[in-house]
Amino acid sequence: MWKRQKIPEEERTRKRVRRESSWKENVRKKLKEKDKEYTSKKGVLKKAKELKTPCNCRMKCNTKISQAQRKSLFENFYLLSRDAQDQYIAETIKESEKQRERVQRRKESEEVHKESRRNFTRKYYLSKEDRQSVEVWKKIYHNSFDLTLKKIRVITEKKRRSE
């Protein structure tokens, strides 16, 4: 009959340790959360979020908030978690009932006037270092955080429903 050999403890094998932090999927998720450049599941290279150019609008946003302040806001914004980012966006966008309604000009043959789907006016604010909020134009707000219109719409709709 065969006898089992005793293997010294140093030579024994053990199960491989799970290192979930080094898994491709989790590395991709972490990069995406930090808004760094990453490769999607389908292999498409997604660019990192970046501070975009300021606007030259009639509100003179360039004079209200400097490029250095915008860069500081951008960097601090992407250090926050996703939930904290959403909370920040919800706090810095104020929604009110639309203040005026303009009648759209139609061709003379078209008698039917459609009502506007817009029900709210949004005001966008960026904060300076002295914690003072400054109203800015929509485009500079989007460019300061590299946000999409859809993300802002979804966050404001959630805020409206919760009130």
C-alpha cells in the first residue's frame, strides 16, 4: 500500500490571494471615477476630463472668475466622490420658474402655436476663494467642469423631485 509523503511546510502550496484592486475591470472603474483617461469595455479609448476654454459672453465671466480659480475648482471637483460631485452641482445651480415667455414667430400659413417645453430658468454659480458665489453663463459653467447638458438636466430633475 502506498504511504502519503509528508511535505515540509515551506514547500506546500496555497491558494492564490485575490487582488481585486489589480483586476482590469476594477482598474478601469477607478480611472473612470477619477475622470482620468481609460479604455472602455469595448476597447475604445476615453479621454480624461479637462478644463476647457472660457467664454467671451456679455456677462463678462472672464473678469468675474479667473482662469486660476477655475482650475482650482476643476481639480477640487474631481477629487470628490460621484455623489459629492452631484451634490455640488445641485447646490451651485439654482432653478426658478421661467421669468418670461416669448411667442415664437411662425409662418403665416401655420396657425397652430405650440407651447414651449421650457418651464424653468437655471442660474449657474461658481464660487471664488473667499466663498463668494458669482453668477456665470451656462457655457463657462459646463466648460469649468467638463460636464454634459444631460448630466446637469438629470441632477436638476432629481433635485426638483426631492423638494
